[in-house]
Amino acid sequence: MSQELWGYMGKVLRVDLTKGTLRDEPLEPEVAENYVGGTGLGVEYLYREVPPGVEWDDPRNLIIMASGPVGGTSQAGSGTFSLVTKGPMTNLAVASQANGFWGAYIKSVGYDAVVIQGRSPDWVYLHIADGKVELRNAAPLLGKDTWETEDAVREDLGTKGRLSVFGIGPAGENLVRFAVVAGDKGHVCSKGGCGCVMGAKRLKAVAVTQGRQQASLYNKELFREKAKALLEDSKAAKGGQMYKWGTGASFSILAQSGALPIRNYTTNVFPEHEQMNGQYIRTHFEHRNKACWACGMVHTKHMKVTEGPYAGYEGEEPEYEGMSGWGPQIGNKDPGGFVKLSNVTDRLGLDLNEASWLVGWVMECYEKGLLTRNDLDGLDMQWGNVEGALTLLDKISRREGVGDFLAEGVMRASQKLGGDAPNLGVYVLKGSTPRGHDHRGRWNEMLDTCISATGTVQSGAHMLAPANFGQPPTTNPFSPWEVAGTTAMLEGWHVFLDSLSNCRFITLNQQLTLDCVNAITGRNLTINDSLVIGRRIVNQLRVFNFRHGLDPALEAPSPRYGSTPVDGPAQGKNSAQYFNWMKSFYFQLMGWDPATGKPLPHTLKALGLERLIPDLESSPEPAKR
């Protein structure tokens, strides 16, 4: 490995499932310099090798699972990795991340990334160890959920050592459109239907046994000093709320600001929020630490429900979005219910955001008579029916009965049902899924979700302090100028983070984050440099999507998603009247055509992407979906 590649292993594993071949390729130094790793590395491979006309289920589509320069170090949360592919929710690019151990273990066996192509004639799983890589028979694993798959792989390999397994459950096997890739019993690459792509390739899982290799660091002592400071800063951030209560600490805050999703956006009021937030479940349910790689933040726990109808149930503590999606979004007021629903969703291999929007939509359609018991295989889908939701999730994951119709996700299911049903669903018109908030009280995240090229939140401006980037503070979350301006001006930072292989909850201090990266790599990156790298990746993703049929008219919320709240903290806040203006202004600030959102030639040149200009000019007309 060249000294210019401090922080990298310098090697990529290429897997051809059609031919059954495995080979090593060098990591190109210029790719590491321009795209860093993780999401950036995946985007470069996807752009190069997946041309227009290759659909999500085509064997020529790629799955790239990539770590980054921070991955596998002693920095807290550096087991994160990115999965990049072309997914079925939008038939456009997807970039999704998962925490845990995989991003650290892949580097411990000598690789920065795995590039998977082709389609296996039979079901297989990939096992990667130090000095040994093989495709193994996965037929005995079929039908198992993601936790059972991990246990079965461990048994098949005969190992009791450290092993990270990321794979698909029944949902991915049955090509449920919003299937996920889940691993380490609680961590998920959840967006865009990436698990459906893995299922189309007949790849059940990718398992990595921890090895002994380590990337060389440019300045180990400085790195240790800065990594320790970064962890302590993250623990203390926001008054130490996340460190003490997990992501559920924001549950009541969001309820009070109008950003908690309640009964499929039919109301903005949920007085029971204090009996369901992170503070409540950590003081009422039993729990123990369940840390990711090298992480002292320990923001998730293994939890045992101690009260209510699900007392005795054990599983992963839900993140905030599991709490909101399987709590107020479906009218459930029992926290034990959202613990069980969150775990079952992950084990079946379903995206809990899309699944909870879907179940909430079903419940509203049932209430309004658009769906009947007969339509729902006899299920009584009243608001708050946790048992009904559990049964429905199982049917969806196996495409059984009504589950086959619902396995297409909210947008397509509502379009098939017809009538008023599409007006009740919460979705982006191009098919992607909002995260677990009521974005009618959080306009910047609605705009971000609609224009994102990754399949989920891209700018993440709502998580950032503009002053840290030399920008004026946000004073009005409902100001069209401020919403579009901050979303654009902070664009690039989070995509840069996703290219490092580090958890976002450990990188809340931008300067300390860059101090760590520079100590690892020997570079001298500034905040502005990181934004340039992030924007390079964002623009390349956008050109990829235009080449694959992106219609900018579909970068907009569904009628319900963009509706005006009728009550609660955000009552009367009408985003719809400003949305097109905000989108156009964002495009303009990004250096894109204000009408079409296509990156302008001078913008691509400034980012070192001149080679993409001819591709963009020859992009096809938007595809019909």
C-alpha cells in the first residue's frame, strides 16, 4: 500500500455472482482522494459501471458495500459502512448506511469495499475472512429472518468468534420493494429497497469474520487525542440528552414542535408523548448496553419490556423512528408495542419507515371504508391495533394474500387501490420514503427528502448549526428563504460524513471530526474542502439519476405529505404554497438549472466533474413510473 493511502487497505473485493468468481482489485488513489470512501466510493463505481437501461433487478446492477478511512480505527462508531446501488423504490440511486461492526471488520480482512455484480444461479451467501473468501450455499438459510440468518451463518461456519453478518430476511427473498439489508442484530441499511436488490441477485448475506489487519495511520498519537475529544464532545452535545436517553430523547421535543407523525398526518396532537419517549422507556423497561464498534456513546440498548401486554418481550431498543412510526403514526399508545413492532420489522427485513407509513395508510383507509376486512384477509385494522400490524407485516414479508398488494409500498399500493387512496398516503412522488417525522412541522427535511439523490435525507440541515459553516443562524423554520437557503448551503457535509465510515452521532463537532480524518490520512481538509467533496458526490449522483430517467416534477410531496396541519403546534403552516419556489431557489443556490434541477456545466467543472457534462446533455427524457 502506498503511503499516500494512509487510512486505507488499498484493495477492493470484486464478486461476480453469475460466474461465481472472486478477485482483488487495487483501490485507485485518485478515487480515494476525490471520493474518500463509503458513499463516495460506491457512487463512483455505480456511475462507471451501471449505464442507463440497467434496471434495479438487472444482473448488471451493482451492490457496493464500502468502508472509509475512519473505518476500523479506535474512533467511536467507526464500524459504519455505506451500501450503494440502484433501487426499486425510485429505480434511481440509493445510498444507505448502517452502524455496527461490518465497516470495521471488512478493513480487518484487508478490504476497503466489496463490489457485487451478477445474479447467482442458486442462493448463496458471501463469507470473507483474513486470507479466505468464498461463496457458500444459502439454501438452508431461506425463510429465516435476519437474526436467525446470523445465527445460522455462525453455525454453518462453525465459529464462535467475532462475525458481522448483513443480509436479508423473508422480505428480501420475496422481493418486497422496500426490503432492507440488516445485520448485527439491530443495524440496518434501510432505504430504497436495497434488500430487494440483494434478493434479486439471490444473495442471502455477506458475512465478515474479524481479521487482524489494520490500516496505517498518518499520526496515531494526534488521532487518539482528537478521537477521545470527539467522543467526549458528542456525549455532552445537546445537554447529554442522547448519551443518557438515546435518540428517543427527541420524541417529546418533536411532539411539542409539530414534527411527530400522528395517525398518518390526520392530526398534530399527541398528549401521551411523555409516556412513550426515550426518558420513559429507559426508566421503566430493563435494558443493558449494546455498543457498536469501539463506541463509548452506546446510544442503543438491549431492552426488556416490563409492563403492558408485551411484558417480557426482549429485543433491540427502538431508535426514535421506530418509536414514532410504530407509536403515534399508527395510533398505538403502548411503548411495549413499538418495541416489538420495531424488532419484528427489522427481523423480517422491512424498512420500518415505509412499513409504518404503509400500515398507517391502511388504518386510515380502513377507517374511511376504502379497505374492508374482506380486502384485508379478515384483519380488523383499527388505529392502534398492534397485533393486526404484526400479522400484516408477516403477510407483506412473504407476499401472502393482501401482503402481495402492499409489498409494493405506499405509493404503488395507493395508486392500485385508486379513488381517494393516493391522496391519503405519505410519500414522495418519485417513490421514496420520508423518515419518521411530520415534515409539515419541519419544512427543511421535507424539501431535503424530496430533492435528495440518495433515497433519503441528504443535506441534513436540520441536524446542523449553520454558524459552524459560516452561515447565518436559522430563525424561522417556516421561512421559505431560510429553509431553501440552509438546505443548499449546508449540502455536502452529511454525504462527506457517510464517506468516512463513522456514525453521525459521533461526528457532531465538525472541526474535531476533520481533525481525526486529517490525523488518519495526512490530508489537511477544511470544512469547505469537505463540502466540496460532498457536493462532488451529490452532483454525480444527480447526473446518474438524470441519466436513469429522473423526472424533477416528481421531486415533490404527495398531497397528504405536503398538506397543511389542521391542529397542533404547526397548525395552518402551509408548505405547499411555497414548495415549488423553495425547490427552484435550492436548485439555483446549488448551481443547477432553476427549472429542471440539472447541474450546470460550470458547476460540474468547478467540482472536477467535466467528464459528466456530455452524459448529462444526452440524458433521456424522464421515464414513466
